[in-house]
Amino acid sequence: MFKQIMKGLWLAGFSLVLILSGLSLNAGAATLTDKMTDVKSNAAFQVTPNGNVVGSNVDEGLSTYPSVSAITANYADNGRITKQTTKMTVTMSGTIGLRSSKSTITKAYYDIMTKPASDSFTGTTLMTTTPASLGSGNSFSISSSKQTQTLAVNFQNIKTALPIYVGFRITVNGQEGTYQVGKFSAQTLSPKITGTLYSTDTVIKGTGTPGNTISSNVNGVTTTVGSDGTYTLNLGTALGSLSSVTVTEVDEVTGDNGTATATVTPKKLNITSSKTAVDVYPGDLDSLTSDSAVVAWLVKQAGIVATNPDSATDTITYATQETGLASKLSALAVGGSTTINVYGKGSSGLQSDAKTITVTMRDGTLSLGTPPASLTFGSLTIPFKETLYQPTSSWNIVVNDTRKTGSTWYLRATATAMKSATRTLSGNLIYLNGSTKQVLTNTSVTVASGSKVAGKTATTATSDWSASKGILLDVQPSVQVDSYSGSVNWTLQDTP
């Protein structure tokens, strides 16, 4: 007996758990029933005291309208009609009268309707059956037996049908007209878009009313607001070039709706430059023969760097808003300038703003690089005969040339006598070229010559100097032990 009682109690407890579980699953969802409920008192319904036409009037219109006193509907949601509503009971009283005494109403009945279709002049009925006739004639009062009628309706498309009008439909002299004495309007919802939207985003997040549908003007993708009041709309595509995005929230049950709009911030590469102006020389034009060559040159000269703030591995290339760059530069006169707008492009699809670089044509220059501060011939043994010695390091004399290709240059040198504190060296600095030997002491000698090479702005004039070519020290056997020094003076000219 004890075991049976316990078993019964255990079963009752198990049944209670199932009931509670079912309640928790349905929490927050309104239960709509077939019970007829007042929907006229809700703020979503507005009475039209003197009536109004829906679409076009019949000839000369109406002089009197009835008034609505009660409306009930099944499957209502907190006093609101819904997409599930299939029946409405409407009570009206009063007179329907024509302005023209020569016209006659041949048909008249209650109607629940939405705005006229594009090819119609009367409201579009939402009823599924035609109700009882209200009367006929030039003017008539709605009889007490006809005042309250239950109407069959289809509100499945409520979200696009609103406002929905409560009224009547009449036929006058073969012409149909529709009129309303009140209307159900959609209530405005207030969805929100949270966070900043970027052009690379594929998701829109925000808040709304739980259970409502969220869509956007980007594409046809929809989502539902969660029980926590938030939504995530996965678009499946980036926002791209859109300047703004609008989301729409719709209550699929009542047809209420609202929108929120947010600006789309373009996601860009960062771009910097160490210079905003660079000089171009005639000699540079030899290698600047295409747009790509000019772009690469500008990026290097102006120190332009573009980066992706979100990806260190994004591969960046550079381009310009202008074309025909080589021709633009070639056409510049000395002192003339042009502007070129350089921007970065990432493999990610992002692009930077443009950096405006001013390019000015300068006259070509010929200049001597900085020569070595000193050279040494080391410690030498007094020779038994006249002997030539090379310095212990190279002369490394550089000619800088930004003139036109083919322009010539001539490097000359002269030297002082090699002296110690008390004596002069028995010998001289000389320029040797094969078997030809020229003394440099107090004499200017051409030691190198050349011409501007395309694409090259610096030439080492002494690169081919060796034991048989270049400036050497010519020492005689009569030299005395001492420490000697002297100097070489360099001259660079564009004429022989």
C-alpha cells in the first residue's frame, strides 16, 4: 500500500514538470483565440466622424454618413486586429444619403477594405463573402436588423494592407463607390541599428521588439528579433558603396512597422607620404616612359606608404587618378609643375584616399660627389729607380648628372707638390693612362670623361682606375726619408 501511494505521488509530480516545461516554452508568445474581442477602443483604430471616400466619389458624393459604434474581431492581440483575424462584427447606425436628388443607390453593404489597387478607383475589399444589403434609394437609414453584421475577412497580408478601412460600398447609377467611417492604422515601431557600419561589413546588428521581422534595403535577407530584444542580420554580402542602410521592423501579426537608418562609413586604407612635392629632372624622363613607371617613381620619391589598419598581410599596390603621366612630365618646361594624385589599393578590395603630389621640372645639374677626405700611399721603401705607386684605397670620385641623356662631362685634376715640413718629395702625382704619363703638379689634366647614361644619375668616374690607369705617385730614387703630403683639386665641366 505504501509503495502504491508513493508511485501515485511520483506520477503526479512528473505530470507537473511537463506542464511547467510547456509553459516556459510558450512564455512571451501571445495566445490568440477565436473569441470576439473589442478592437474599436484600441488606439490603433481611429473613427472618421463625418465619413470619407476611399478612392473616387460617386457623382456629387454623399450628404450623410452612418457612424460606427462597435467593432469586435476574433484572434485579436491586446485589442488589435491581426493577420489571423477572420471575422469582424461591425455595428453602424445612421443614414446613407446622396447629394444628388436625381441619383439612386441600387446596392449598399458593409465593407472592410484597403486602399484602391493601381488600376482601380475604389477600395480593395478584404472580405471573403458579400454581407447583407443595407438598403437602396436616394437616402435610407440602416435598419436595426442590419446595423450589426459579422463579416468574413482575410488579413493575411495585413502588413502591406494597413491602413484597413471600416465602411461601406454602394452602387449609384451603375457607378461603384467606397466610403469609410473609421480605420485601423499601423503603429510605428522604433528599431535601432547599433554600432558603426563600415563598407566592409556583412552583418547589421541592432535592437527591436522580440519576435518581429527585420529586413533591410540591401537585399531580401530577413531575421527575427530575439527574446533579448536584439537582432543580427547576416547579409551575405558587404555593404560596399552604399552611403546609408535602412532596416525595417515589421510585426507580422499586427502589421506594425518602423525603420531605422544609419550611415555607412567607407573603410579605407591609411596612406601617408614623407613629401608632398618632388622634383623631376630631364635625365629622369629616360626611365619614366609609362604610367606604372611614373607611379613607382612617385611612390619612392615622395615616400608614399598605404596600410590596411585591419590586416598587416594585405598586399598594397599603387595607382593614380590621372593617366598619360609620362607625357605630362615630358611636356613640362623647366620650372613648370603638375599635380598627380596617388592612392593605394589592397588585395582586400579596400582603397585609400589620394595623396596629391606636386611634381616640378628642374633644369638638369652636373655635380661632383664628395671626394674622399684623404688617401694614403702607405710607408714606401726608397726605390733604386723611378717607381709608380697606387694609393692604399680607391679614389672613388662620383659624378652626379641629371641632365639629358648623352650630355658630356669632363673631370680634371691638378695637384700640389708633395712636401714634408722641411723638404719637397723627389717625384710628383701623375695621371697615367697606359703608356701616357702626365704630371698633375700645377697642371690641369683631364683624368676622366663620359656622358649621361639613360636611367642613371650617378657614375663613379674612377671605377676603371688600376695600376696602369689613374692618379699614381711617381717617386724618384733620390727621395729622402720623410713624411710627405699634398692635395688634389678636382674640376668637373660639361665642355672639353
